Amino acid sequence: MSGSNRARLIRQTLTIARRDFTATVFTPLFLLFLLSPMIMIAFASIGAVGGATLARGSGDKVQIIAIAGPDQAPALIAADKRLRQIVRRSDAPPLKIETPSADPKAQARAAFDGRDTDVAAVLYGPLDRPQILYGTAGVRASDYLATLADTVLRDQKLGDKPLSVATKTSIVRTKASRSGRNQSAFLAVTGIFFLTLFLSGQAVGTMAEERSNKVIEILAAAVPLESVFLGKLLGMFGVAVLFVTFWGTLLSQVGRLLPGGGAALAELAPAVGMPVFVLLFCGYFTMAYMLLGAVFLSVGAQAQTMREIQMLSLPITIVQMAMFGLASAAAADPGSTIATIAEVFPLSSPFAMAAHAANKPEIWPHLLALAWQGLWVAITIWIGAGAFRRGVLKSGSGRKGLMARFVRR
């Protein structure tokens, strides 16, 4: 191919990409698409608040009881206040002190039959040999009451003043830890998966829509079909980049304002370093989107109705879920056979190699992986354009394409 022909193809591809980008972005529906995560976050927040309210309402009614006389009650309350600094609320519900009756054992059993509150465990008897009753969910609460009785006796013998004063110093690791690498790997796999799954699906409808109104036939007559496919893919990728840039900037600013947001980011410690990891994440997101978008674009080119699009898109989504599981297994076990398979297989390679960047510091495998994934993007576009040319353009406007006939059968 001469230089002038190559330049013309590039110009035609970019023209189609710009056309699809502007046709998608400069519409009122794009604003709804851009703000759709906010709608999902709002619904998720409402559900979380409702669930937390129910959990808190039921949790406030659970308590533990210590049946003790007035001489032991202040010591129990003081020890309980001190122990709760290191014990989770779920392990030790609020403590209630009750004055013993004539039969403390019967009083302890009767506490479990109350209607207003749920009792997890009840302590009665002398503190050196306490008797503790507990329900099915009160095993940890019974352990807490036993520790509480032991602490009260120690305080009575040794005093409640601390016997030692600790000096606590917070440190920050200078090298990547294993947990930090694992967190970075799973974050990369999950982030690329959800972004590509959420954004690449819009490429399905573009080709099907223009096929139904005969625009694609005009484009195919003026521009090589491969350029049409690549141009549409680049246009949709531009929309995805705009979406990711908008939400990435917004979430980065919100994360700084949240308490502990900076500390959470500091825990992420990819093996290649954070700047290189961010660049590789962007590169692998690009390849994952281009590859999955090319597949969806080819599917949309073969389908004629929304029903056919849905039927053809579902198997691709299921395969993508399987690739996510394969890449997650590779992230959890770097260097294993399953990790090598996930890094080589084209559909899972972007996810697995992003996890590879978090787990291992070598750079050269990523250059090879990006070239390998780019090759498969080109192969997918070539196959999709060839199938569209043979099955649709040569079948006439009144006949079904090969894939459409297969779906109907």
C-alpha cells in the first residue's frame, strides 16, 4: 500500500470515528448515559441505608445480661467499658446489669423468653465460678462474659490501673507488600471488567441502526469496510474515554475528601510502581475495550432486530464473565499454569496482564502482551468486516444475513 493510500485510509477512518463520536456525545441521551452511574449509586445508597436501618434496629434489641449484686455492679460496668475498646460490638452486645432474685438460675433462663429484647447470653453466680447461659448466636457473647468476670477479679486483686503503658507508632511500608499487590491486582481485573462490560455494549446498536436505515451501505460504497469498522470502534472508544475521564476525575476528588481515602489508596502497592501501573491499566483497558467492542460491533453488523442483538450479545457476556473468573484466578495465583493461560488467551489477556503488572515488576512482558492483544483486535475487525461483506452486503436488502438466519433457526 502506497503512502497516499495509507494516509487516505487513516483519514477516512478518523472521519467515521469523529462522525460517530459527535453523533453520540452531542445528544440529550448522552447526558443520561453519563449520569447513569449516579442513578445506580443513588438506588444502591437507598438500599444500603434501608438495610443498615433494619440491621441497626434489630441489633439494638440484642443484649447480654449479668445478674450481680450492687457490690459487683460498678466493677462489672467499669471492666465492660474498658474491654469494649478492643472488642467488636457484634461480639459483645450492650451489657445490662440485673439484681439477683431468690433463684438466679431461673431468672437467667427466664431472660431468654422476653419479648422486647433478644438476649444473647446471661451470667449469674459468683465471679470466680460464673454460670453462663447462651443462645444459638451467643457463643462469642458467652466468651465475652467469661472474660469480663475474669477481668473484674483481676482488677479486685491488682487494681484497675494499667500495669504497662504502650507507645504506639504508625509506620508506612517502603516496599510493596503481598497484600498490597493482591489488592492492586484484583482492583485492576475488576475495574477493567466492569468498565468494558458497561461501555462496550453500546457498540452493538450503532451498526444495527445504520444497517436498518441503509447508511452502512453508503459508507461501505465509499470507504473500505475495515475502515468503517475501525472508525466506529474508535468513535465509541472516544465516548468511553470521555465517560471514564469524567467519573475518574469526580471520584478522585471525592476520595480525597472522604476520611481514610488517602490511606486506602496508600495500601495499593503494585509491583511495577503506581505511575507505570496506571499507564498499563489504561493500555489494557484500551485493548480490552477494543477487543470486546470489535466483537460486539461484528454481532451488531449481523443482527437486524433488537431481539437478535440481545440473543447474540448474551453468549458474549457469559464468555466475558468466564474470562473475569479466569483472570481473577490468575491474579490470586501469579506464575501458575492458569495464570499463563489467562495471560495468553486473547479475551482474558488484558485482565490477566493488568494483574500481572500488580504482582510482578518486569516491564517487557507487557510490551509483548499489548502487541499480541492489538493483533487480535485487528483479526477480530477483519473477521467481522469479512462476515458482514459476505453475509449482508451480498445478500441483498430483502434477504437475511448468515448470522441472522442462524439465530432464527
